[in-house]
Amino acid sequence: MRFRHRDGSTVHLAYCTNVHPAETLDGVLAQLRDHCEPVRRRLGRDRIGIGLWLAKDAVRALVTDPSALRALRTELDRRGLEVVTLNGFPYEGFGAEHVKYRVYKPDWGDPERLDHTTALARVLAALLPDDVTEGSISTLPLAWRTAYDERRAETARTSLRTLAERLDALQELTGRSIRVGLEPEPGCTVETTGDAIAPLTAIAHDRIGVCVDTCHLATSFEDPHTALDALTRARVPVVKAQLSAALHAEHPHLPDVREALAAFDEPRFLHQTRTSPTSHSVRAGGTPIAAGLRGTDDLGEALEGESLPDGSPWRAHFHVPLHAAPAAPLTSTLPVLKDALNRLVGGPQPLTRHLEVETYTWQALPPRLRPRGRAQLTDGIAAELTLARDLLTDLGLKELP
């Protein structure tokens, strides 16, 4: 979906296909048929954007076989789909029954992450619509925080500088400008947008910036305006933004709240949980994460005994559907998303022109909230995109045909 910003530029809205992951190119083609085109039809649009997630094997098939890449581009066009952004965070196995910490491998201390991201950029340059010259890729925020020493940090810095040089060369060759954004995430080396400033200003290349995920932003209790203003002052580009909402518990000390949270403690994904204690009555506990924050690596850990202070609200890294906040006593951080979107595209010029709805946890929701079959999933994704569209038009953007 495309929108005209007040400055005359085009803002793109997509949804991320990691919600129905596939490891192979055949699986990706099936996604387009079984999920993406039905979402477009449900929305009644001639064209919608998708943020493709391409696993290792699918990417290799595309970069080694030009005919396969042309066939994918043809299939996108035929089904009324367009791609201006890729999700380059997960490498493989995102559809596995147990993902957890595996999603952070390989990290930017491993040369394979550079090679994979380079291949993604080559693919994206070929998939961009004819009238679009700029693409974006989100990637993991350097590494998970443990086992990340100075040697691996130096490898990561070198790899990102090399990536920037390769992206420069790709533009010279194709005329397409591809940028990559580190996606701050709780528990990682770059947990917050503030953490991203130092490594990115050290690299100092406008092709490498930040992907702002509004669930992660909220989980770390970052104020959107403060965070985005700091990136602007530091001249760190916002390459793309992922529109997502975290799980919020206002009174985590109450038994009924803990019972409700426990329903979201599931074995597939990691649900980092954070609190920002402000009350003098809170108990000590939890791992110190950042200034004013304490947290655990997963929701189940937070719920065990007194491992995390519960005198202040908790937020968990669980991407809940944008249009359907959990029932009381829980809610979502949709207000944080709205504030972030206002700062991202509500001003005289957009901070980013690539927006992506990223709710990949539909099948990880408590059983009673999960979609039953493809049609219900299609309805849910279409409802999320409709909400995002309404937020954009409320900010004065005009939807384009």
C-alpha cells in the first residue's frame, strides 16, 4: 500500500511474511498464493506491499539462478504484490517449534551474516518495482549480548563497513539504493535506539542505520519522541520501521494478571520481559538491563517467584495483533506505536518511507486467540493493515491507488 506524504514523497506500507514462514523458494511461492494474494483481495486493493522474509536456502536459490529470481518477480506482479523491504533478521528455522535464542545466529560477528545480507540486497534490487529505486533490509542488532567480546565486535564493525561498500557498488551496477537497518531488541548488544548510536556513528555510512520496531521500543520503555529525536540529532538514518505492539501488564503483582500473562508464556519464541521500577516499595530482583530497567530473558522466567520486581508495570516482547489488544487485565502498547508513527511520518518530512506491520506471533497466541485456518489469519492481517492505513490517513497521508 502506498501513501502520499505532505512533502510529496511516497510512503510504503507492507506486512511481513515471517508470519507464515517458509524455508525454500517453493515455500515462498506458496505463501504468495495461499496468504499474500488473499490478504490483498480481502482488502479490495489492486496492489499491496509485502515485506518478504527469505530464509538461507531460498536466498541461495535466487542468487544462483537468475531465472528463479525473474520468476519470483513475475509471480509478485501477477498476484498484485510488491516488495520494497526484506526482513533479514532470522536466518533460518523461524518456523521451527523451538526458535528462542536460535534466531540470533549467525550474528554480525560471523562472516556468514555479511554474506547472507549481501545476497538479500542483490535479491531486493531485482525485486523492487520499476518505479521504485530505494529498498530496505532489517537485520539483527549485532548479536545477543552474551559471548559478544571485543574480537567479535571488531568483526561486526568490519563486516558492516564492507556491507556499506558492497551496497555502494550495487547501486552503481543497478541504479537501486539498498539500505540496511539494525533492529534494536531487548537482550541484544543493541537493546535500545540509544545503544545503536555509538556503533552506527562509528561506521558513519548512510546506508547503515536503524530499523525501529515499535514493540521493542515499548518493551524497553523508550519514549518514541525522545528516542527518534536522539537518532535525528546523531544523524543516524531510520531505514525502516516495523509497526508492532508489545504485551503490557499494569499491575503484575496481582494473581489474575500473572495468570493472564502465563497464557502468553509459550515454547516457540523468546519473550523478553522488562520493568522500569519507580516505586520505593519494589523488591530487588531481575537482571539490570539498562539505566532504570530490569528484565528477564523470557516471560516464564519473570513469572517465577520474585525474579522480577512487580511493583511497576511489565512489558513483554510478544507481538500482539495491532487491532486486537488482549482482554483485561492485560493490554497492548498500541499507544506507543501511535506516538512513534506520529513522529516517524507525521511531520513535514518523513523520517522513514518504509513501514512494515510485523505480527509474526499469530500461531503463538493463547489457543483461544489463535486464528482457525487460513481465512481467519487473512482476516486478522487485513484488519491490522486497515488499522495502520487509518492511522496514516489520520496523520494526513493520502492513500494512493
